[in-house]
Amino acid sequence: MSRDTTVIVPVRKGSQRIIHKNIRPVAGFRYGLMEIKLRQLLATGVFDQILVDTDLEEMGEMMDYITGGVPDPRVRVEPRDPRLAGSDATTDDLIRHLVTKVRTTHMVWTHVTSPFFTAECYRRFMTAYHERPETADSLVAVDVLREFLWTKGGPMNYDRSKLRWPFTQTLEPVYLINSAAFAIPVELARKVGDRLGDSPAFFECETFEGFDVDWPAQFQVVESLVKNGYPVL
């Protein structure tokens, strides 16, 4: 199903909330979230190239461990530009830099911190991307929220003057970008300097598919779920 697509995996070695978050062992995976994500991407069959942008010194030994010492031609490791390795570098800066490194027609941006976005999820995601409506210029993974959502000004997805507590299934859905995956034509990404266009379609994640690891408690959730058989591969 390959259609001239690069998947970008940005991985910074520093982590302020969880020390060594990206390569910290978890549930039997020696290199943790990074190993899980690489194994998922290598198993998808939908990406021509896996572009890893990182300042991890362990990257070489990790790839040897994952591939059994036989280099996989799909994996291309780009050393992280030192100017983009610090906590003061913005995601916008990193995106504008990395889109210049892509050699294919389409690109996907993903994160190792989405361990439950499996190979099967990527296959469905790419099918949705290539079958998106003509009005959509890109695709983004989202969680669908049908909850009582408020801002300081009041409810944002229902009208309390009509019904104070409507059934949740009747609420206007709000889409939370969970950062599991973004897809966009490379030409457009370079034009707008972003991983998302102005009129994206939404790929609705189910259950834990869009779960993002950002805090120690979330890392513990992954550890517990995987140890108890929740699939990541």
C-alpha cells in the first residue's frame, strides 16, 4: 500500500517530566516507547521511509537490537540540529526544518509517545488520508469529546437556555488533537510551514489509540496495560 510517503519521528533525548522518557524500559521493551514505535512503523507496510530526527546517542545500538544487526533501508536517522535540541526550540521551528528533509510526495508526523497507535492504526490512518474528501487538504488523529465542555464564558458545545443537561450523545462533538499522527502532502507542508493544512479531515481514534504519554502517571498506565496484555504490536 506504499504511496511515496515518509513518516517523521522526532525524538529528543531530554525530558523534563519523565527522565529518559523515550527510551526508558517499559513492559519488557528494552528501549521503551522508542522501540515500540519503531517496531510499529516497520510493521505497517505503508511507509517508504522512516525519518528519525534525534539527538539520542543510543540510536545506533537500538536499531541493531531491533533489526538484528541488519540495517533496514527504510530507516533514515538525521542527527538533531543542536539549535533545535533545547527546550527553547519550538515545534514550529522543528517542523519547518524537517519538512525540508523529506524526499517523498507525502509525509506523516508521529510521536513515540503514542504507544497504542499501532501498525494497524497507521494502515487505517493512511487509507483515510488517501480517501479523504476533496475539501480536506490533510488529516489529523483526534479524540472525539462529547462531554460538558465549558470556557470561562460558559458551555462551548451546548445551549443551557434550551436544556441544562442534555444527553451526552447529543452534544456537539469537539475534536482534541492527540498528536498520534498528522498527514499532509509535502508540497503543501513546505508552503505553509506546518504538518497540518488549513482544512484537515479528522481521523477519530478509538479507546486508547490516541493515548499520549506526557506525565509519570501516564507512563505507569502504559506499563500496566502492556504487562496485562493490551496490544502495542
